Amino acid sequence: MAPAKRRSNHEGSIWQRQDGRWTGAAYVLTTAATFKRSYVYGRSREEVHAQLVQMQDRSARGVPRPISGWKLGEYLDYWLNQVAKPMVRSTTFAKYEVMVRLYLKPGLGRHRLDRLSVALVQSYFNERLRSGDSPAKVLVIRMVLGAALTRAMREELIHRNVARLATLPPAPAARIQPWSAEEARAFLTAARPDPLFPAFVLLVLYGLRRGEVLGLSWPDVDFDQDVIHVRRQLIRAGHQLQLGPVKTAAGWRGLPLLGIARDVLLAERSAVAPRSSGNLWAVQDLIFTTRTGSPVEPRNLARSFERISRQAGLRTIRLHDLRHTAATLLKQLGVQPREAMEILGHSRIAVTLEIYTAADDISRRDAITKLNGLLGLRE
């Protein structure tokens, strides 16, 4: 009788059944946060050994094996907390969590992960559109589901990403019509009595993001070298305001502190009252705070902008559109796209060029006037 074949290290137990098929077993981490003996099956010893090694490798990497087949809702919870949370920004995680909790788990969470089909997911997306959700919102839902399923593919739990195979109508591109120089000047004139007037100056002049201007602290302003350093942003993650790094590496930038920007910040510094050391935010030395020394709520900055614009009788735009206003004015002044990209903190020149090539009425009129002169046409 041939001696029993010695098991390989860490392969668990492998044996042949009476029907000729092979079985393997090993203790692995489960979704119940315990170790349980799990089984794999195959037609040959080699096939079972490969499955067993793969199962143990997943367990060693902290990927739990479902006690029964993964339900999508269970996997989304695992993906959120074990994969997404350590890797993405807190604001991104908060968006993912809302999409999972409010839409994906109620709509698809009960289905088996490995039995999701394109037809099932497509039907779910269609139903959301019929219920009144915008294409842009459903695109975000699909993006989150697609990210989770991509991870499931890497963990070899599924073989295709059905979210990416489903189709959706494109979200209509919003045509942004930024303010003209006259409109921007009228807004700043109307905003002068407001406590947040210096913030609005920086938003219009530099095209700063809302979180960037509210995240500025006095150590970021170098009055000797006339430079303002954009390093952090104020963000709302869930129910808390937090200071975090700027959106991209390109967002970390130094801007010349000249003219009206220097004047309003000097005036703001001289008007700042001593802040209570008992306020947890006092150590951050933020430029823009409430009377109690707390950060300005980003939504309140937007509300003040809307109120002042409305009272001044100006055309309605979003607060974020001041970035497009700044970019358009730079374009009209002949500033090169590369320089505008550095001022605005865009991570890719393509973003700046997209704004630059979205010709405004003045640019179109000027272009046709020049073409008319070139052709020598007269009425």
C-alpha cells in the first residue's frame, strides 16, 4: 500500500469521496467575524488544492467568507468600511455611504452578489429614473455600485461588473453663463457691508473653491512677501465640519497678494477680536469665523451669496460659478491657460481649456468682428 501523500503546508484537509470527487476544508474568517470550517469541491486533488489556497489567502487578507452566499447589502457594508473608508476622502466616503444606505441596499441589497445580472441592475436604474431621479443622480448611484463590484471582481467573488454594463442616458450638461466684469463688480459693491466681504473678494479674484476660502488661516497669509498660500479646505463630512487638505496636489498653491485682496485682508486682520482659547477652533486661527470663533458653515456662505445677489438684482448663478467667472475674466484679459490653471488650482489643463473654449458672448462677437474685417465685408 502506497504511503499517504503528505499535505502541503497551510492547505487544510483534502480527501477523496466515495463518488470519486475531491473535498477540501480549512478554517477561515467569516462574515460573522469568527473562524469557521469551510469547504470546497472539485474533480481533482489539484483543483481542490488551488481553491483551498485561494480561500485561505482571502482570509489572511481580511476578506471574510460569507456564511452563505454574499448578499449585495452585506458586501456593500464590508466594502464601505474595510475598503473605501481607509482609502477615500471623508467627503467622498460620506457620499458613498448615503448612496448605499438610501438607494442601493433598499433597492438591490437582498440579491445574491454572485447572481446579479445586467437585466436586474438595468431594471433598477430604469425604475429610479421613472420615479423622478435625475440622470446625474442615477449616474452617481451606478458609479458607487460599479466601484464596489470592481473590488468584488478583484477578490474573485464575481466575474463581471454588471453595473458598468448597464446603460443610462447622459446627464445633460449644464450651460454655465458666468458673470461679466460689470456684474462681478456690482456684486462686490453690494457685498461690501457684509462681514464676509473679504471672502467674496478672494472668491471673485482668485476663483477659490468655497472650502478653500473658508479653510484659510492667518499663517497662510504672508504680508511681507505678498503671498497667500492655499493649503487646506473646510469640508462637511457627515455631521461635522473638518479641515482637510485641498482637493488635489495642484490645489496646493501660492497666489500673489496684491491690490484689493491685500487691502481687505489687512482690514480684516486689524478688525479681528481676540478669540477665546476655550473654542476648539481657536488653535486653527481661521480668517473667516462666526462671532463665537467657529468656522463659517459652507452652506451659509452660499446663502449669503444668493441673498446679496438677489438684493442687488443680479442674474442668478451658483457660488461655485464664481470660479468660472474668474476663469472667463482671465481669458478675456489674455492670460494663458497654463497660468490660469495654476491660479485656479486645476489638476489638469483640460479642465481649464474646457472653460476657456466655452466661448462667451463677448468672445464670439469679437471673433466674428475680426473675421468680418479679414474678409473685408461691408454692409
